[in-house]
Amino acid sequence: LAPPTNCIIKSIFASLFSASCSATVLKNIAMPSYKFVYFNVRGRGELTRFVFAQAAVEYEDYRVSDWAAEKPTAPFGTLPYLEVDGKRVSGSTVVARLVAEKHGLAGKNDVENAAMAGVMDAVADYHTKFFECLFEKDEAKKAEKTKDLNEKHTPLILGKLNDMVAGKFLYGDSPTWVDLGAYLVFNDVAKDDNIQKTYGKFCGVLKEVENLPNIKAWIEKRPKSNF
């Protein structure tokens, strides 16, 4: 057996050096440290928790118990916000979008991501109208707002979402943060028989989201809250 030539020795050392460098680089690329801050309710914070759950990404789910004490240190004095390696990002849909884009639950490019954000803005606007009805104390105004929601806003947005369905989910056969957000806002609405008949494709999307293993696991283990 002939002894290794200088060329072979150099090649072996080069390979070992390359592998060592690659291992060092991978070791130094650590996952971001996430701390999500919100109240001990689902509310506007649950979408981000859903995104973390579906992406199987570890984070600290910090639930504020003394808001008066912590409000002065919160960005703009509001919740939720997310700490990423100590840097704070605020806004419910902004935070959810950030995590989704970083962990494979968003679009393939900037234009798709912007379009998804636009859809989630529309969903969030509907959610705001829903809560305005829910917490309206004047009974006459409450009845008027509820009628407007049921007869105008609900058919409009459900019709748009139903037309968007492009597979098992809104954007194909893989879930995105928009599917998760739509589930959180419309799941109860979609239990109505007439809604299911009229917007069957979209209701099918909601069922797919509910049956995602990571989402099912989160729903089962998350802390109980009224809303």
C-alpha cells in the first residue's frame, strides 16, 4: 500500500478544517431568545401563541399579573409585545407576523407577506367591530351595531375569505399565520349551520387548523381563561 502523497494529506487537512469551521459557525448561530408579554387571557395575544405552537419554537409565555406596575415599562404602554434577544417589538399582528415570517408560516416573498398582512388587518378590523358590539352598554346602540355586523360586515369578510381558499388552507396545502388568525376570530361564528352552508370552503380551513397536531396540543394545555 503506497503512502499518502502530499496532495492527499493537504486534501484531508483541508476537509477537516472546513468541517471544523462549519461546526463552529453552526454552534454560534443560536436561535433567538423570545419572551412574549401579554395578559393571562387569549385576546389579542393568542395569535402569536398559536404561531409559536405551530412552528414548535420555544419561548417564554409571560403573563402580566400587575399591569399597573408593568405598564410604564411597556412599549407605548400597551400589550402585547415581544422581546427578541432583549429588543422589544409591539403590536399584536406585527409580532405574530414577525414570528411567522421567521419560522416558515408566511409567504415566499415580500409581496406575499404584505398581502397576508393586509388580510390579517381586515380580520383584525372585524374582530374590533365584534368587541365593540360585545362591550357596548347602551342596549339600543348594541342592537344597531350587532345588526350591522351580522348583515354587512360578516357576509363581506367571510365571502372574501371563502373565495381565497386555495387548498386545505387559504394559501394552499400548508398553514400560514393568516389561517391561524382566521381560526381564532371566526371559529365560533363558523359553528352556525347557515355559515357552514354558505362559506363551506372557509369553514373547512378552520377545521384543518383545529386538527393541526401542534395547535390541538396547545389548546389542550394552555391556561384556562374566559376570553
